[in-house]
Amino acid sequence: MSTIQIENRPIDDIISEINTRMKTDGIEAEESDFTNLARYDRQPQVLDSYRWLVCYPVRGSNEGYYVHIATISHSGGTSTHRLLACAKMYSTENAWAIARAVARYLDL
């Protein structure tokens, strides 16, 4: 399986391709697909070669878990971590399975 290319692509396209691949592989978040949160932030809408993506599950403050896709930008010895997208699910097993699948798609 080929990995999803992220450099110089709009974030919306990357998130859409992740959701499509998850459905093709029969993997679905119970609550929702990944949603692009970057449009509500000052995060650039296109990822360049100076940003790296990470994917990890997080326990929500209410019932449920979230899988976050975030970018880490390194400049001048500091790191800036910004949330790009997330999906909600109700079990830790599903959260980890989806995080692993997305990591494979992005070759993380």
C-alpha cells in the first residue's frame, strides 16, 4: 500500500484521503470521520517539508476517546505543536487501531 503524500498538499485533501482509505479498509470511527480543525487556527492550509505529522489517541474529558492528527513545526530549537484534525470513538481499542492505521497511511 502506498503512503499518503503530505508535502505541499492542502490539509483538507490529506484528511479526505485518510477518511477514504479508512472506509476502504473497513475502519470507521464510531462518532465521526476525521474533521479538519486547522481552518479554525492560524495553521497554514498547506503542509510543507518543514512540518511533521503525528497521530495519537487521547482520552476525552467526557466519555470517549479522540484520535488527534497534529503537526510539529521545528524552528530555532523550539517545537510548535498544532492540532490539525481529530475523530471521536468510544473505546480505547478502536482509538489505538485508528491511530495505528493513520500512522501507516502517513508512514509515521
